[in-house]
Amino acid sequence: MGLLTIGAFARASRLSPKALRLYDELGLLPPAHVDPATGYRFYDPAQLERARLVAWLRRIGMPLARIREVCGLEAAAAADEVRAYWAEVEADTAARRDLATFLIDHLTWKDAAEMPHSTPRTAPPLAIRYATLSDPGRVRETNQDAAYAGTRLLAVADGYGRRGAPASTAAIEALKALETEALPAGELLNVLQDAVRRAGQAVQDLDTAADSGTTLTAMLWTGSQLALVHIGDSRAYLLRDGELFQITHDHTLVQSMVDQGRLTPDEATSHPQRSLLLRALTSEAADASPPEPDLRLHDARPGDRYLLCSDGLSTVVPADDLLRVLSTTPDREQAVRDLVTLANQVGGPDNVTCVVADVVEPGL
Ligand code: MN
């Protein structure tokens, strides 16, 4: 069969000539022949399949550079690429869904605050009771983790690099202002963002080599809700109705590979690069774009129990064991001791830190 004009090829591929010209300019689908005198584009019917693939990939929102990559692959490899791309989209959407939920709540409060006669939105405030413990573990000489638990703030930070300990301490210290700062209704989101920015600045202000930094996972108590900020691979869990939910998503290379279906969760636990962080508060130059924390808001219920921990616990102690200790040990001080003991019993390869907090009726 001979070459097709752009109009005929457009009809055959169900794409517009405008789209075909764009794909040519982007290097996604160069015509088989361009008339040197007129500049007219001619296409080979064998190019139809690629044209349609490009159109479908555009339709799922794949960026052009990535489409170019996929088009250069064999079908099976291309399928893997599309699967990985879509897994990334879903992980990203989940993070943005949390933020959207938070924002809805934020705007709802704002409105309530401006209407003097509006009815109170919540029942009488609940309270939190907490315990925390940090331990160097059995292998490391120093403890680079830091933790804090107070009437409003729960936080765990896991420092890394030569100045990891000052980094995690600085991040926690910067957050402590939240214990006393006013929390105007409707300002929670901004207050948290400012606090994380201060923590990031505090880490940068340390005179550190560029290889240091810290994770930060913190919850701020408002009297009826817990606002979560999270960056790195420390974790927060919620024990509710006998079930344990991990409510943070690790910002690690291996987690992103699990999200993309390139690794199983089991393979991730033993992966040599499992601690490689994709996001953290780092001492690197300020011109690097500051990492965005994940933000979530949780309505508190009496009986809820939260666990915040560094990876020194979650990497070596299976979730079933966390669940067992948390659900059978009402005493919080005992619970944090038992959790640290579990990590040390399997070698205690890393610093291990946990905060356990219970949501209780006031007066309890
Ligand atoms: Mn660690």
C-alpha cells in the first residue's frame, strides 16, 4: 500500500491532523515521508497502530516524554510501563484525596468560626494520654531518633547522616511551639504547614554536611481531631475496633516500587536499599525545592489508640506483633517498653522509638 496523506491518515487513525502535527513536532510519530518542496506529511499505514497507541496513552494522561518511552518498547514491556504509570497515578491521587478531605474540613471550620450562632460541631472535647520511649537498639552506638509526646503534640523523627541526631532533635524542637500556639478554628492546615516549614528550616540551619537529614511524623491534637503531618519513613498506625491501620505512606524508593508493582511487600522488607528515602527534611541547600509533607486529618473516637514509630520498630517487628502488643497492653508505659523489647529481641539493628497515645473521655 502506498503512503497516505495526513488527511487520509487522520481519518484512518481517528486522530485530527492537528494532533498528528503535534505528535510529529514532539517526536512521537514522525511521518514516513515529508515532501521537501511542499512540506506535506505522508504516513505509512503501518504507522496506524503507533498513532492509536499514542492517542490512548494521551487519554490516560501520560506525559509526552513517557509516551515516547513506551512507544519504543515491545508490547510486554510497554504493558509493564503503563501498569507502573497507573500505579503512580493512583498513589498520587490517594495522597491528594487525603489533602482534599483535610481542605474540606478546614473550610468547614472557617465558616463555622465566622458564624457566631452556629451550633458546636462536636461533642465535648476528648483528651489524649500518651507514653514514649526511645532506645539506641543493640547495634548502633548512638541514638539519632528523637521523640516528643505532650498534651497536644505527638512526634517521632529519625535522623540520618553524620549529624542525624541534631537534625531529628531540631525538627522536633521546632514543632514544640505547637504545644502552646493558638489554634484558631479553620487555621489548622496553615498552622501545620508553618510548623513543618520551621522544622525544615531548623534542619537546614544546622551547620551540617549535605548528607544529613531527618524524617518527621507528627500528630497535632485539636480536642476532637488529630492532624497528621508526615515526611519520610517513620510511621503512624491507628488501632481502632481491634484492627491496626497504617495511616502513613513511606516516602521510600522501595515503597514506590511496591506501589508500581515492581516489588512485592515481602521483597521490600529485605531489599538492600529499603531505607533510601525519597522525601525527608534535609540539610541540603535551600534552593532545592522543599519537600512537601503528607497531611491528613482524623476524627478521634474514644478508645482509639495511635502508634507513632521509627523504622527501627516497623522494619523488624511484623504488624501482627504490633497489633498484639497494642491491643493487649492497656498500660501505655508498658506498651512502649514491650514494643522496644520486641525490636531488640530480633537484633535491634536500628534505633527504635515509639509513641503510644490513647484517645479518652475527659477525666479518665
Ligand atoms: Mn531508623
